[in-house]
Amino acid sequence: MELKDKKIGFVLTGSFCTFSKTIPKIKELVKKGSEVIPIMSFNSYNLDTKFGKAKDFINEIEEITGKKIIHTIQDAEPIGPKKLTDIMVVAPCSGNTMSKLAYDIIDNPSTMAVKSHLRNNLPVVIAPSTNNGLSRKCT
């Protein structure tokens, strides 16, 4: 798929340990000519962890994309109606976010961004990042 001139919503959720691998992917998309619209869940935007400070991640992402990060439900809601994105990527997608999307729980900027984008029947790419959610045997 040609990514040049594509508007890509890029959602980061609370799997902080993978930010060091995810942020370079944002940079690659920008280098390929994509317009990346950064979106962060409440936790990924506000929490400092052993993997880094939220403000440092925010500054790096905003510098790479040249855009302010969408980090409120109110700012994420217009994504669909205004047709701001061609593709939505959720990477890392925490188990919590996957569960909320599966059950249509829209209570933060990341889930609202996906829901709003889906109003236009456009693709969503989910990159799961969860320690225990994928290893449990389901019956």
C-alpha cells in the first residue's frame, strides 16, 4: 500500500514498554510522506513510568509529526465526521483498549478516535501489546 499522502491516525495506549519501538514507526510513516495525526489515551498522555516521562514522549511525537497530540475525548470525536483519517493505527494497543473496543466502551481519547474513524468504514490496524491477555486459554 502506498502511504504517501495518506492521513494516518496513530493511537498510543498504555503499553509503555513498547513506546521505544513504536515511536520510530511513526517517524518512518512521516518519512514515507504520510500525514500522521498523533492520539494518546489518558494514561499514555499523563503517566510517567519506569520506561520514560510522559512529557518526553509527547515532545518527541509532536516534533516528529509536527502536530499537537489529540488527548481528549472532545478532540477525538470529530475525526470521523471531518474525515481526518484514511487509516487508524493503534500501536501499542493494550489489552484494556482491545477489550473496550470489543465491547464498544468509548471512555477515552483512544477508543473515541477509533469509533469516530470507523464511522467512515475505513481500516483500523491494531498492534496488540499485552502480557497476559494473549496467553490465556479461552474455552
